[in-house]
Amino acid sequence: MTGGEGRWKAVEGGAALRQPTVIVSAKGAARWQAGHPWIYRTDVYDEPGDAPGIVAVTDRRGRHLGQALYSPKSEIRLRLLTRGREPVDATWWQRSIASAAARRAGLAATAYRVVHAEGDGLPSLVVDRYGPYVVAQLLSAGLEQVRDDVLAGIGAALAPEGILLRNDSAIRRHEGLPLEVTLAYGEVPKVVEVVEGDVRYAAAPWTGQKTGAFLDQRENRLLLAEHAGRGGRALDLFTYHGSFALHLARRAAAVVAVDTSAEALARGQENATLNGLTNIVWREANAFDELRELERRDERFDTVVLDPPAFAKSKQSLVRALAGYKEINLRAMRLLEPGGVLFTCSCSYHVNRSVFLEMVADAARDSGTRLELLAVTGAGRDHPEIVNVPETGYLKGALLRAAD
Ligand code: SAH
């Protein structure tokens, strides 16, 4: 530690802020060179200590590498913002957020992600749009330190009617930050109606999971809607507030939607009413038990969706998680009618795409069902996946059809 609070003060005469410098190892520098924005604690030689914020980063010879968000308490010490020396002020955030928004131009959605953190080169910043409102997350100590500039940038780039900060993500604990939900600007209602293809649903920005809805599955829901057969029966496991079930109910004769959360199911029921749909049965149950029970009763479905929460929260839990994924997939496959369609996915970062597809193949073999792979998917295009940054590609899905 070579300093502290004092380093952040304006230099004499005032206008410019003197920026603290962090010195990193060759290995740290190589990570940026390879297109990954994180530098870990172990690759930092010299740092300002306990004051998070934006820092200049150099190698040991003093060569400028860029500017980064600095988190003194986190294993991820530095997150690259820019290779340049330009001031990272409110105008910088406005420009960066506006260019992320421009990359989404033409997206036919009322709710979508405008800034996908590392996926948009703005590490630890999430900005979601719900109609005229913005729900944002500041997920690092460095970013929290420049909150006012970021909010000004969001305001100037997107002109929302309100900005809600859903800073209650557990990730903030690693940064030594409090978990809180705060209205930063204007007004954001408790419920915002979202239009998605031919259905509507109510998102809950203040209380719902993530920023109020699972926006990352939007394109997958539309894709499934294209492939779901007309008539017949559909099963939506881990339905949350019915996002897949609503699309299926427009097409199938009857839908069974399953979740352990009574609160989520109640909102699912309201969403069905909003769409005038009366063919969804909401079942509060553990999906593992429900699958066993459906199999025991010899029930069959023309469409099945499996959208579980992340089973592998860490590398250590990978083996157990894979056993869980395989079990639900194998059982779901056995429930398929001939020609039936299964959409299965995993949002565990630790289960990468090839491991996921191996698990699916393994389950198919054990279930005795021949399955045609119709599509391998990820999150929607508003959640860009950078191949150099595997953390941005946490969601993977497979659309399959029972071949006989
Ligand atoms: N498919 C939803 C998102 C699902 S998120 C969408 O597109 O919006 C995962 C859901 O799984 C959560 O709603 C959670 O309540 C539910 N869940 C977690 N464990 C479960 C279990 N064992 N059985 C059934 N539901 C479960």
C-alpha cells in the first residue's frame, strides 16, 4: 500500500484530478493483451490501497497500459475501461453507453439489455431498459466510486423517465459493497409491462430476479415459439413468472408450468390473465420430483422447456451440478412425444458449451431417445458474448427434436 484517500484529491488549482497508478506484472498485462479486461490481485505489484476508483495502470517500467476500475478488496483488482489516457468522466460514460445502445439499434423489443458489462467493454456495469425506464447494476467498488458520472452518462445517453439501481446482487459482497435497491433518478413503477413477440408480461424491476425479468432468454423464447407444435401439450419447468409458458400457451392446447416459488407462479397467473390465456396449469413443485411423478404416470408432452437456475455456482460443485443437469434432461427426454421438441439450457458459467452438449448427448443415450439438434443457442444478441471473455457466455441452450 502506497497511499490512500489523499491521492484522490484534486491537485492544487483544482480542475484536473491526479490519478493514482497501479503497477501490474507482465502476466497481468498479457491478460489485457489477450482481450480479457480483468487483472487479479496476484498480478498487482503496487497499488494505492484502500481507495477504489479509476486508476492509471502501468507495467514495471512505467509504460502506460490503460485506465481501469480499481477494487482494493476484490480478487479481481482491475477491470479495463480504456487503453487511452482520455478523462473518464460523465461524457465518457455517455459516449460509451450511447455506442452500446447504438449496437442494439433495430432490436424489436421493449425490454432489453443496453449494456452487458464485460460483453460491451464496460466491466461490472449492467444497464437494462424496460420501456422508458432503466434498471442498472453497479457491480464493482471502482464503479460504485464513480456512480454519479455513470448515472449522468446513462441519463444523457438514454433519457429515461427513471433509473433504478438493483445493487442487491450478491456479487457486490466480493467487492465489500452493501446490497441495496435505490431509486437514483425520476420514477420507476413496481410493475412494467413488457411486449415479447405475441405475448405480454409484467416485469417487477424492484423485486423480481435479476433486474426484474430474464431478458437473456428473450430470443430463445421466440425461437422455441417458432418450433413449438400447434395443439398438444407443453411443459415449462422452472417457469418463474411463466415467460416460456405464455409463448407455449399461444400454440399448445394445454401447458403445465412448474416452479418452487409460489410468488413467481402468482405473477405467472397474472401474466396469463393479461394475455387472456386460460390453458396454463400452475404447479408449485420441485422440478426433480415433478419429472419423476410425470414419468411414473406415463405422461407425454409435445414441447418441454428446462430452464433451471445455475446448479454449478463454483468449480468445486461442477460434478454434482452435471449429475443434476443430466437427471432432469434424461427424464425430460423420456417424456417427449415422437417429434416432440425440447429446449434445454444452463446458465452456469462453470458448465461451458462443450461440457453442456456432452451432458445432453449423454442424457440422450441413457434415455434411449434419438434427438436431432435443431439449434445451439446462447443469450440474446443484447447480451454479447466475447470469446476472449468466457464469463460473458454463461448461458447456453440446445433446441432438440425427438427423431422418432
Ligand atoms: N424460465 C424463466 C427463468 C427461470 S429462472 C424465464 O424465462 O423467465 C429459474 C427458476 O427456477 C426460478 O423461478 C426458481 O424459483 C426456480 N427453481 C429453482 N429451483 C427449482 C426447483 N428445484 N424446482 C422448480 N423450480 C425451481
